[in-house]
Amino acid sequence: MIKFFISLFLVASLSSAEEMGTKGGSCILSQDGPVSVSWKAYKTPAKLSVGGTFDSVKYTANAPKGNNFREILVGSSVIIDTASVNSKNNDRNVKLVKFFFEKMSSKNITAKIVDIKSDKRIRGKAKTGVMSVAVTMNGVTKNVPMKYVFNNGDFNAIGSIDLLDFSASKALSSINKACFDLHKGKTWSDVTIGFQTNIKFELCNTK
């Protein structure tokens, strides 16, 4: 019961920080720990999922600290080395690099947070909203909406891209051919992407 009330207090305090930040703020927010980027692709006519991460993600924060999510997140960017793809299966990793990512015009994927909007706050509930991320892959940039959930310090955002929007039909055909039997002739063009980090906050003087 005590832990439950502490969780409610933390959510309410952070929400208050978002609302009061532009007026002098009641909290200082900062990112704490690493940033990770995850993905989930789909194969076979039954659309079975295969997920993973990237071991090499270079994150550049817009600001080390701020009064709200916008101040610390909007303007932040990541550079993803696609050769570091990690699906927890070495043979699959090799195929993804050779038959998919190496068919792209660049070995890196970059992304930048360009906007963030919070949903109306509901006391006692996790904070939610949508952030817009400019993703550049294969020489093409698209703005991707990613829904986020913030709860007890954990910030998780999830969105979806279509590889065909990034002119990646060549890469998609290549990996489908290389894995034709395993994928039963079907590799889907939509990919779910995720962004995870930890955000901490300190109670501050509200005067």
C-alpha cells in the first residue's frame, strides 16, 4: 500500500512539473542512464514477429536538464549503427546486415525528436502523449509519430514505419530472398520501432 501511494505521488509530481515548468517549475527533469532503440519486424503470411535492438546508439541530448519533457527531449537525436543490430541470434544478425542494411545508401539510421505533445493529465495514471520523430534512413526522411508512456521514471515510446516509405524495396526484396524458406515467402514492410530511456526529477523550490 505504501508503494502504491509513493507511485501516485511521483506521477502527480511529474505532471505538476510539466504544467508549472514554464512558470518557474516545481521540478528539474533529466535523463538518467542509457538510451536504447528497439525494433520488431514481421515475417511469414501469419505475420510472426522478430525483435531486437542495436548495440551502438549514439544519443545527443538537447539539454542535460529542463523543466519539462519538451526542454530535454525536443531537439535530441540518435545515430544508429545498423551493423550493430542485435536480434539475439548471430546467424540472423549476419543476414540482416548483409542482405538488408548493406543494401541501403548509408550504414547509419538517424532520428531527431522534433515535437512532443502530452495528453490531458489523469491523476494516478501513467503520463502519456505523442512525440514526432524525424527518421532518416536510406537517404529519405519521414516524420514518425510515436506514442509514449511515462511511468515511475521509465519513458517508453513506440511507433511504426513502412520500409517502402524509405525507398527500401530493394533491401526488403533482398532479405526476403535470403530468408525465403524461413519467411515462407513473405517479409512485411511495416516495422515497429521503440525508444526507451529513464527520466529522473528532483523536487525544487516553487517560489
